[in-house]
Amino acid sequence: MLGLVVFGAVALSLLMSLVFAATRGGTGSAYDQIGQGGFSREGEPATGLLAPAAGTPAATAEREQEIRQMLNARSERLQRRGEPALDIDAELARLTAPAHDAGKHDAGLTDEVRQLVVARNERRIRKGLDPLDVESEVARTLEEMNP
């Protein structure tokens, strides 16, 4: 009796799947529409979707606009907490300024390089070699790191 029920259920499901496959009716199915909502890029023309090339004025303007939006949001959060608002233009100038000026290095990096040179000098002295000038070695090492 159990075997008859199992085989009957399998036969019925096969029959129903064949009926559904035959009467599907093209693109009217709701499952065919999945992924084609407002966020899907499938079927949209490619124009206007690409970001501007790096280094172009359009890319720079877009970057500045996005940074300004983030700074505005940060300023609004600060104001909601009762803190003073950010100076958006000053922060934007600080964030978009070149990372390193020529010849100027981070003080922490310079200290680490100086420690490295001092340790190198100690090894040279133990080997019986002449010590190096610390300041000129620090400058030379920093120059090698930042061509």
C-alpha cells in the first residue's frame, strides 16, 4: 500500500511538471522577471554607466563631489551629537592635498629609519668597520624609499 502511494505521488509530480513545462507561455511567468527590477543592469544600454577615466576633469569633479557628500554627512552627525560642524571646504582641501611634500617625511618614519641606521652602525663597529654618518644615512634611506 505504501509503495502504491509513493509511486502514485512520483507519477503525479512528473505529470504535473510536464503540464507546467508545456503551458508555460513565454515571458509571462513571474520567475522570468526576477532580477529585472530597478537595480538590475541587464538589458540597459551601456551609455552613461561607465565611470569617467581616471585623471580627467570629470573624474576629479566626481571624486570631489563624493568626498563633499561624505563630509556633509559627517558634519550632520557631529551637529546631531551637539558638536560643532565641520568646515567642509577646509576638510576637502586637507583630504585632497598631495600626500607627501618633497623632502618631508613623517616623524615616526624618520625615527624608525634613524633607529635602523644606529643599529646598522653598531653592527659595523662590532665588525671593526667605520661607522656611518647617521643623518646622511637617514636621508639616503628615506630618499630610496620615496623616489
